[in-house]
Amino acid sequence: MTDVIVVGAGPAGLLAALRAGDLGARTTLVTRDELGGMAANDGPVPVRTLAHAARLIRDARQLGGYGIAVSEPVLDYARLLARVREVVASVRDHAALRPQLEAARVRLFEHAGTVRFADPHTIETADGRRLSADKIILCTGGSSRRITVPGFELTATHSDAWSLPSLPPSMIVVGGGATGVQVASIFNAFGTKVELFQAAPRILTTEDHDVSAAVARVFRTAGIAVHENFGTIEAFEKTPTGVRMWFSKDAVRRSAEAALVVLAVGWVANTAALDLAASGVETDRRGFVRVDRNLRTTATDIFAAGDITGELMLVPQAMQAGFVAATNAVRGALLAIDEPVNPIGSFTDPEYAQVGLTETKARETRDIVVVTVPFDVTTRTIIDGRTDGFCKLIVDRSTAAIIGCHVVGERAVEIVQVAAIAMAGSMRVDTLARIPLSFPTYTGILGRAAASAARLLRLDSLTRIAEAT
């Protein structure tokens, strides 16, 4: 019997196995397929590669305005997919922590197939192994949710969209959350006619209203048809050129047709094959594994981390959770998942990102100062011709603490990382305002927003220097 078995080798599983091994535990890592999980193989890595290609096309079309004569860019989709495969393989070989796992003496079983529990301390793999451990950490991730309406088998998921043999002339994307808007943004840039359908009154419902409105506005300007509050899907049917989606609202039946329909309507935990009943692990009403703050499940010796728990299903947070779960599995309940600073964002065009409280949530409990600086008044965005967007800073009036930052526009994700570091370091807004950020940079807009907030709070007249950038 080994000390720890980690099931799943995505971001959570890799960090869990590495941490357990570093702590001296005899550790076994079992993965159904390749190292890296969904993140490396059909999630953020291929998505970011495709998004980079979309940016290159966009930037090429801007060259004429800077005196550089080029012809209209032509996308070779087959070559792009080959590049995606190259990147995925490189990440798997160089960034998936394989050397570190070997150094920590983690025993690795790749391509083991599905895993099921025989009892709370024993698992069986599809390739015939039976493994036992004192502690087990579940990191099997999640997958796209399907909707059960007639014809649903005619639809695709985001994973299918990244591996299409050819570029579809038209596409319907159902779901206006993070995944759906990424699919819509990327394929629109490639020249596909895209319609984005969102059942809720607005896309990106986890963002503030002004963020989702700004993204929707730029999408529409770019040619994406955004249908919010569209109604209820009734069925899909095959047509000579693709798929027709039937939907209704207020007793009126309508339809839309495209070469491909992509569903991005949520996420489900990968637990179906695990036979959790044999382990004592319970799930919540959504089907995600229930855990406490220490990431212990309802079975004493089984922990879980990452998408399988349904909490902040993002790579950095999964890695953090894997570290916490492994630490607690080996050493006891020492660490808890309670980090309030979680920067998140998306590589759409325009990018959007946030950290901390939304303005809506902050106003419920605090007296706040909110400053919004538009992109079209800052030097770097004007130089680069990227003036769509804004930076919004939310500050607690009584403490001058930065409690939220929301950005829409070019390099929004990077800008928010700086705000996250300031928040994690308990930096007051006037302190941030006095940092001489390099000029001209995209990050400079954060200093400008901080200076404006400090001025409103009458904290320091010197912050006017930052307002000029």
C-alpha cells in the first residue's frame, strides 16, 4: 500500500502529486490519458493558441495604418491546427512538471483509462491495475454539459470546436459564459459568421453589468449577432447544410440555422465512472464532489481538488487546491481554501478580467468609491489603436483598501494581475497611485484609476502625477 494516490493529472492533480511527493509521501499519480488534463490538451492551452492566431489576423489588418503595406491575411486552418498540436505537445513535454514528478519519486501511470473505487482505500483502473493507499485525492476534472432535447447529438462542445477539420462558414454558440464568448470571439475573427445565444438577460452574468455590456457592444460591432434572453431551446434538427435550432419565447417559436452548433452551457464533474458509492464520497445537488474548507470529502481519507468540486474552475485555482489537498492529506488539516484574491479573465477580443468584489456586491455591504477610466484617454492604448474598454477600480471609503478591479480591453488580464498583487499585499489605493509605473504601458491605466480614487478620498495631492499618464 502506498501513502497517497492522486487520480487525474490536470493542474490540480499534478500539483497534488508533486506536493505529496515533496512532503515525503509515497505517491502514485494515475491519469486516464495524457499529463496535463483538459487544461493542456483541449482547454486553455489550445484556446490561447487559437486566440493568439486571431490577434495576429487582427493586428495584420491594422498594419496599413502604420505605413506597412501588406495583403489581406489568409487563414490556413489546417496549418493552424497543426500549430495547436505542436504547442500542446510542447507544453505537455516541458511545462507539465514531469521532471519535478520524477525528482519527487512520484510513481506515474499514464493512459490507465477510467478509474473506479473498489473501497475507500482502493481503486481499479481500466487497464487492469488495483492500487491501494492510505489517502486518495480526486482530481478528475469536469467536462461540458449537454442539454437533453431532441437532436442534441447533432451539436458539438467547445472541445470539438478546437479540433474541427475545416473552418465552418457559420456557427451558433449557445451559452454566453466564459467558454461561449471565447468560442464566439475566436471563430468570428477567423471569418465564421457567428450567432451567440444567451438564455439570461445578458452575457457574462458573473461580471458587473458594465463589463458584460461593453463586451457585448464590441462583439456586435465586430459582426457577432448577440441574442440575449432568447428563450428556451426546444430541439435541433439536421438540415442539408448544417443544423437548425428551434427555440421559443413568449409562446412564439423561432429558429436559427448554422453549419455547426456549439453548446457551452456549463460544466459537470467527471465522476460517472468512479463508483463513488463504494468510497463514501457524496456529491452536491449539481453533481460536484462535496468538500470542506480543507478539501476533505465526506469520506475521511479522500480529498478532492479542481473542477470536480465545482469551485472556481480555473487553472491557477485548481493548482492551489491541489497543493492544499495534498498538504492536508499528508500532514493533517493545516491549510484551508479561503483566499479572497482570485484574478480571473478571458482571452476574448476584447479581453475582460476581474479580481475581488464586483461593484454590485461591494455596494451591498460597504461604502465605496468607484473610479472608471476609459481606454481612449490613456497614451498606450491610443498609440496601439486599442481604445475600446475601461478600467474600473473599487475602493473601500473607510480604509482606502482596493477591494475590486474590473477591466475590459486590450491586455485586461495582465492589468488585473497587478491589481491582484496590490490587493494581496493589502496595499492602499494611494500607495498604488504613487508607484511610478512605466510609461507608456497598458498597466498605466491602473495607476491612473488609483490616482483618481486617491484624489476623491483626499489622500494625497501628489497622486495627480499619475493621473496624467
